[in-house]
Amino acid sequence: MKVKNFFFLILIIAVVIIFLGFQECTKITQHPEKLFNKNDKNDNSTIEQNYDKVYIAFLGLDKTEERIHTLGSFRTDTIMIFSVDLDDKVIKILSIPRDTYVDIPGFHKDKINAAYTYGGMGEKGYDLSLKTISNFLGIKVSYYISMDMETIPEIVDSIGGVPLDVEIDIHTHGANLNKGYQILDGQKVYQYVRWRYDPMGDINRVKRQQKFIIAFLNHLKSKTKDVSTYINLYNAFKGKLYTNFDYEQILALIYVIKDISPNSIEKFAVPGEFYHQNGISYWKPDMQKLQEVIQNFTK
């Protein structure tokens, strides 16, 4: 089912006005910053906050039936921080390798992806993850969007796959990908974003995940006239996303980012080096270089 962009936009605006009223719509479109940082009203944190920007943690969970039965817990295997400038309409991504060695408030130094487990998983796990990330970066990250990484195949298949230039042959640890530009189905994408068995391990995986995000958004943007694609995507996501955003905030974010080109999104990653302690491998952040990254990420 296809319609013109203008008609689709009018339809969305009409529905929003009916449900929220004109005054609420004005707040969403003209003053989106007023809808965010509600979570900070009772926050005693000394971290400086910029209310023109919203910092969102994307947390991909390594939740599988096998892991639940063998370990009884799971972690935030993918950690990306999105900076959304509500005034200038600019998006940036900062990836934090899952093995980054950090202080976890109330516990001790460990891999940053363990904060979710230390918090007790669920809402308390997300709270501790956001606190750990905020303390580590010196940025107030108040919001999260999370999903089980095993849902990636269904999500990708719902939009007909994603065109992607695979940079290397990947034929180990259950992956079967040939180098070159191709349309990857959901299972192939899952292999691409999860594979970490080259010398740089999770560091190169972070780059692949960022590359996939841009490819996914570009492909989605190319289908803005195809309503059925968005219906399929909604059904694929339905009930599988965890977030502390409310409905108005989600609408405001959609309004702010709808015209942003995915190719304009700047990408960053926490710099550092591999570090081994007691037979465990960590990513030890270079704090001096990280401050330079943070300056560019937040400006």
C-alpha cells in the first residue's frame, strides 16, 4: 500500500491532534525540549546537563534461552549512546565496547555490560546501567531504548532486508557471509552485527554495528512512501522494545529526526586498548583521548 508523503504526513498530524489536542501538538513540534529530562527533577547528580540535547542509551541484550538456563542472567551486549540535538536537529552516535573497564556505582570495577546484571536486570538493571554510563562519560544519560538482540532477524525481514557492503569474508562461529555489497536478510544481519572473532574482537564489531544502523536507517528512509513497510516494522517491534520514554516524547523524537539524513550522523567510539587481568580480557579506556571524543560528541 503506497501513498504520497504529503497525505501520510497530514494523516499523522490529524491523528495526533485528535488524541492529544492542538496545544499538545504545538508543544511537541515547537518546544520538544520541554518534554524531556522529566526524570531529572529529583536527581541530585552533579553532572552538567544540556536540555537542548537528549542523550539516549541503546542497550542490546544478549538474552537467549540457553543463557537463561545456564547462567540465569544476561547483559547489555551492545551499548550505543545517541545524542539528539533538539534545536539543530543533529544526531551523533557514541559506541561503548561491552568489555569497557569502568566503576559500577555501589559495586566495583568491571565490564560496563555487567551493570545491568548487578542492578538486578529489568528496571533496576536499566537504572544502574544509565548511572554507570553517565558517571563514566560525564554526560547525563536519562533515557534508554532496549531490545533482545535475537529479535534482529524479524525486524530486518519486516522491511525486506538491508543493503550492506560486507567488508570481509565471515565464515566462522556460525556465520556465513561473503565479502561485497548485497542485500542481507535478517539472519545474515544478525550474524554480521554479532560476529567478533577477528583480532580486534568487539572493537571491530562496534564498527559493524554502527555501519548497520546507518544502512538500516537509509533503507527505511527510502521506503517513506510505502506505508505497509512501516506497518510491518511496527508489528515486528511491537512488544519487543523496552524504554522509559512516554508517548509524547516518542512523537517529539520522531518529529525532530524525521528529516535528518542518516549519512549525516557522526559516529564515535570509546578509545582504549585491550587489558588483561586474572585471565579476563577488558577494554581499558584511554581517558585523555576519551575527553576529546566527548567534546566532539557533545558540541
